[in-house]
Amino acid sequence: MKHFLSIANATPDELKHMLGVARRLRDERDAGKANDPVLAGQTLAMLFEKPSLRTRVSFEQAMIELGGHSIIMGQEVGLGKRESVGDVAKVLGGMVHGIAARVFEHQKLIDFAEFGGVPVINMLSDESHPCQALADLMTLQDEFGADLTGRSVAFIGDGNNVARSVAILCGRLGVRFVLASPEGYEFTPQVQKQLLADAPGMDLEVIVDPIDAVKGVDAVFTDTFTSMGQEDEKQARLEAFKGYQVNDGLVSHAADHAVVLHCLPAYRGVEITDEVMDGPRSRVFPEAHNRLHAQKGLLAVLMGGV
Ligand code: CP
Ligand code: NVA
């Protein structure tokens, strides 16, 4: 694995290894032990075209805990405006040891990987959010054990960046994935084809009815109905997603032991209710905390050769 632009960049064995490293590093931390400084002398340049709390803090803290450094940049870089992505990549690649970027167009990440000469990490694009998916499946491992084969996930809402990455990772780890979305917001046939190419033989279903989707599943996922950059569509989306709220009524159709995940930020009372977010099935905050551990697993493997 040279880059982590998509879950598809890592084989199932590499994904399991990263998650295993993440859990080991977390165990060490929980026991009050410092992690080995496997990134000593290394710097990660982090570039944000969109806002962030979890991703920014988890990566910066991960670099600190693994003995490295990070440099954080925002809109001032003028990616593709002040300077081409390729030129930015060539400059950064001669100064730092890794590049992580949160961008609108996924193509920018591909350009970073082509021209940077150092490992590139996708910290969210309009197309995917693989680092989130790592933390999400790590949270399911905490619940159900390291081997998730045969488990099932229902994702209720938009067939967006988060849903796509969770779907590929589920496919690669043998987890059934059902997406319930209103018409027009589901995975397109092209996305479905790509998913099946990335995770051959995966158990994937794309349906409209959220109740059918959650029946008997081990985990219910959701995300905002209006992603960053889609603010102009907010009203139309609120209309379209009526009936897709993750509330106690919907969750009651899942397995008795089912847990609920949300990548956050959550719009409470819209895609998820307070009762569910703060209720006994919610694993939303452990999931957020797992961003730190999952990012450490990823960085240790990708940049530290662990
Ligand atoms: N879940 C997630 O990526 O959160 P941020 O947008 O705050 O980084
Ligand atoms: N789908 C959301 C995820 C936020 C972490 C977005 O892209 O805004």
C-alpha cells in the first residue's frame, strides 16, 4: 500500500493488519504506556479545503503520539487556484514525509499521489472517507470481536462519501451492507459496479425502505443528509430524506444487540434523534475516539512500516 486514497488501496489482509495495529496501540495507550515513536523524524502535511474537528485532531494527535510532527494548512494554500495541485504536491513532497488532504474533488488526491512522491492520505473527498470507515469498523470489532465475517450493517440516508467507504470496507471484511436511500440519493449503478469490483462477491443491497434495511442487522449507520459543499441543496434534501431519520422506532427493527453509529457532526433531530444518539445502543462517541486509534494504525503502517 503506497497511498490511502480509498479502502480499495489496501488488501483485506492489510486492512485487518492496520486495524490490529490500531487496537494494539490503543491497548498500550490505555495501559498508560507511550507508543513506540515509529514516526520519529517524520512530518505529515495536512491540507484542508473543508472544515474538520475529528479528522484534524485525530491526525495531529496521532502524529504526536507516534513521535512525528504535522503541519496544518487551510484555504490559504489556494489549491488549484493560487497554484496547481501538481505543483503543490511537488513542493510538499520535497519537504515532508507524507501528505494528507481533505478536498472537494477526489481527483486532487489522485494528483497529489501522482506528483508528491510521498504517501498520500484521503482525509475526505466528495467521493470517499476511508479513514472514517476504518474507525467505524474498528468500533464494530470492539462490539463483536475482530472477525466481523457474517455481520450486517444498514446505512440509512445518503449514498455519499462515508457510505461508499464503509460499504467497501464491509465488503472486504465479509460484512453484509444494505443502503436505504430515497430515490436519487442511492448508490448510482456506476458506484455499485465499482463497489463490486473493489470488493468482489460482497453482499450488497441498495433499497428504498429503511425499515426493511434495518431488519435484524447488527449495526445501523447514518450520516448528515447534507454534506459539506451541498448546503444549497439543504431544503430539497430535508424533503427527500423525510422518513429516513434514525429514531427509536426505526432502530427497534434491528437485532436486539444492534449498535448505532454516526461519523459526526450530527444534526440532532434531523438524521438522528437525541434518544438514539444518547441512548444505550449509541457507540457514536467511542466511534469518534476510535478515529485517533485508527489513524495511528494507518500512519504506523503507511509511513512507519509497522
Ligand atoms: N467525521 C469526521 O470526519 O469529522 P470531521 O469532519 O469533524 O473531521
Ligand atoms: N458526509 C459528510 C461527512 C462529514 C464527516 C460530509 O461530507 O460532509
